[in-house]
Amino acid sequence: MPVPLLAVASTLVVVVLIAFSALSKDYRFLYVVILIMLGVLAIMGIRHESLAIVLAILVGSIILYSVYLIRSTNEENQDEPPETSEIQSSELPAQPVESIKAHSSITIERTIYDPVTRDFIISSSRQLVNVRDWINRHDPSSYWLIICVHNHDNHPIDEWGIELESSSTLQILETVIDGSDEQVRLQVSNPKPWLQLSTFGVPYHHGVVIPRGGSRRVYFRLGSESCGVSHSIKGQFISSDAGAEIREKRFQHSCDVATLGVAIRQNPEIALKYTENALMQRYDHKPALSYLHTFRLIQEIDTCCRTKQFEDVNFKLYVLEDALDKMGVSERLVGLVKQLNALDIDDGMGGSMLELKAQRAEKMCKNIVDVWANEVIAHQVRVR
């Protein structure tokens, strides 16, 4: 094979190998080039012509490979971010990380105190001693929603608020911030007829701060229009630079002071249990048992009035009147008992007169229950 033709063929083979290697980023073509040069030397012998061909192949491959390195280096520099950007990204986290951190700086715990069971509606076995002591000092006969806001940030929160959403039949009767004498006023609205939105805010000049690394509890006294109804309540904590969701809490409103009369008729056992718990919380053992005795008499009289079984009503009313006199209740309550007894419902008369007296007796029994509950249970003074 003539020398020029062999040089041209060898050079073309080297160019093809370099182009293929540039596309696949494979460096094995260098070994192929070396084999081609050795093959040329072996075929032509070590002569000046063969050395010239080998040098031409070697120089051409070096030039082409250098061009390949320069281009690939430029492409890699374009793909990588600048060095200063890497430093900035390591020192300043991206926005999603900051948002997560802002939300995680506030955590919310919430539970509901049930006066029927005298316990908290929570899934854990925590005793919540401080919360229980607070409720016992204020009103252990009502349902309470307790929200505890934990501030994990390195600065205090001096301006904040809470927004709660519940059914329209659930009422927030009172709101107290633990450790603060500030009166909390709720703004109540109805975004939908069946929903109630209750909101309050704490401006910074009130000085009710959630300290850094600390917490603050808020107590909401709950009431309902009826007993035995399930409710749910949820909301959110809001501050100038952070916020957190108050997860939904569901509970059953079985009985309280306002619905005791309804509970006596719908679920007498729940009414009795609630009353016993409330009396044991509020009074010493002996007066609590005396009041509980009067409540059982009221339950029995109410049942007689509703079922129109009047044989023993007068006797029970005399016993109730005597027991209430000894307990020192108001003249109003004793007067209602006397009025019901004076109705003389068991006079032997039947017909329309008996039906009329039965209706009047049932209304008077309801009044006795309501007045008894307000004076004996709802009264805030704890007798010791």
C-alpha cells in the first residue's frame, strides 16, 4: 500500500475514533490509536516514512483530543452553578425550608374537659395536673376546651390571636388566658348558618406574651343548647410572623348545668352521674350527699309528673321541702316546692282537670330543676 494512502486512511480512522469517543465520553480510543501506530510500524518497518506517518497520526490525535477537552470543560462549567451560589445556598436555606421552620416554631396541644367523666378527652394517659387544678378553681361543672400554645422560637410572641370554628349550637361562654387578668372578648360571626366563627386577638400593648421557649394556655368554657349531641371544634393560631393549625377535636356534650333538666328526661343516669360529680367537686362529703339526696327526690317527682303517677307526689314533696330547708337554700326554691305541693294534684279528680293539673305540675317540676341547678351547682362559691 503506498505511503500517502496509508497515512490518509490511518488519519481518518483516528478522526472517527476521536469523534466517537467525544460523543460517548469514552477514553479507550487512546489505546486504539496506539495499536494503529504500532500496526503501521509493523507493516512498513521502522523507516522514515513510517515514523512520519506515526507522528502525523499522533499530532492529529493530540490536536483533536485537546479541542475535545476544551469544549467538554466549557460545557461542564455552564452546567454547574457558580461557587458563590453554593456558599449562599448553604448559608441561606431556600424559601420552603424557611416556611417549614416558621410553622414548626409553634406547636399546639388541645383537649376538652368533660364534667360527666371528670376527665380529659385525650388519647394519652397524661394527668394534666395544673390544668385540672385550674378548672377545679374556676368551674368543674362545665365543658372546657383547653389550648396550649408552645413557642419554640428564639424570640417572644407579643401579638397573637386564635380563631375557632364550630357548629352554631355550640357556644363559647367564657374565654380566659392563663396568667392574665385581661378580659377576652370574642367576635362571633356566622359564615354559614350552621357554622360559628369565634375570634379574639391580643395586641402587643396588653403585654400578654408567649415567651420564647415557653407556652401559654387559653381556656374556653363551652355550652350547648341540648345534651347528648356530638360537636366538633377546630381553628388556627395566628401571629405576625408564624401560625399553626388547631386540629379538629370531637366530643359529645352529654350534660351541664344548662341542660340538666333535659338530661333528667332523656338520660337520667347521665344526669345523676353529672350531678354527683359536680357536688363532690364543689362541697365536702356530707353536704354533697345531702344535696344529692334532694336531687334524687327532684328526679323522682319529675318522673311522677311526666308519667302522671301522682300517688306518692305529695309525700315526696314534703320530704324535699324539709331537706331543702335544712340545707339553707333560697326561699325561691322552697317556695316553688310549696307551690307544687299546694297544687294538690292527687285529689282524686280525673278528666280534663287532672290533665290540666298534670301539665302545670310538669312545668313547675322543670322550674324546680333549673333553680336547684343554678343555686346548688352553678353557684361559684365552694362550701368547705
